[in-house]
Amino acid sequence: MALLLRQSVTAYVAIGANLGDARQRAREAFDALALLPDTQLTNSSHIYRTAPHEAQGPDFFNAVARIETGLTAPDLLDALQAIENQAGRLRPYLHAPRTLDLDLLFYGDAQVLSPRLTVPHPRWRERAFVLFPLADVWPERVSSEDLMRVAGQGIERVPEDAPGVA
């Protein structure tokens, strides 16, 4: 009996954290994504620091990962939520501070609209914390107009050798 291999899809995952050692948690998220079954981390953005946008709490550390995955979009969402849960993610209310937030931005060319998942992410063009790191890993997708539209949101790239910030 022949083994059928699922074709891989390029997906983009936004990473954010603002509780605990948020910068380190963002770095660890890249490692966790690389360990998912049938998945390979193919590119990772710089880490950016932003003030909370439509959220509360301390500053966020944000990034974007590009992965190749054989997981379906719903299975990938389940895996992302499992990583969040392992990082101690709680959801006491909408936009609560978080130890880790993983959002599926794009899943190949797929358009998904379900009660659990919307892809492409519906607000990806409205958030500097998504657009700047996304431009690191997929520059063709982010236009200068997109970046100008969010310029007032305040974002700074964190130097690679900067000391950890909690």
C-alpha cells in the first residue's frame, strides 16, 4: 500500500506576547513552530516592540514566522492554540494581556471563513505589529502604502543583542 503525502503549504503566523519575559517567549515560539509535525520553519522576522493596540497591559513583542506545513488549516490552528496553552495563555476577556498569541495570517492562497478561523486574517493590514515583521519575511506582500497607513501606531525593531526585557 502506497503512503500518500500531503502537499505542503506556505503559511504565515503572527507571534505576540506581553506577559512575563515576552521577548524570550516570542523567540521560543519560533522553536515551537519548527517542532510541529509535518512543518518546517523557513523564515523568521526580526522581533519588534509595540505599545498595546486594541489591547491592554505592557508593551508587546511581535514577530512573524513563515512555515511550510502539511497540516490542514484547522489542524494548524489547533496546533497553534496548543502552543499558546503550553505557554500559559489565558483568555479571561477579549484583548487581555497574554503570555503568547499565535495568529494564522495566511495559509497559502486559501480563503477560509468559519466560526473558528478566518484566513487571510481579517485585520492584518490594520496593524503595524503584523505589517512590519511580515515585510521581513514576505516583502512582496506588504506595500509602502500599507506601512504608511499604520505609521502612527509606534513600533521599534528590537536589536538582536539587546538584553531581555520583561
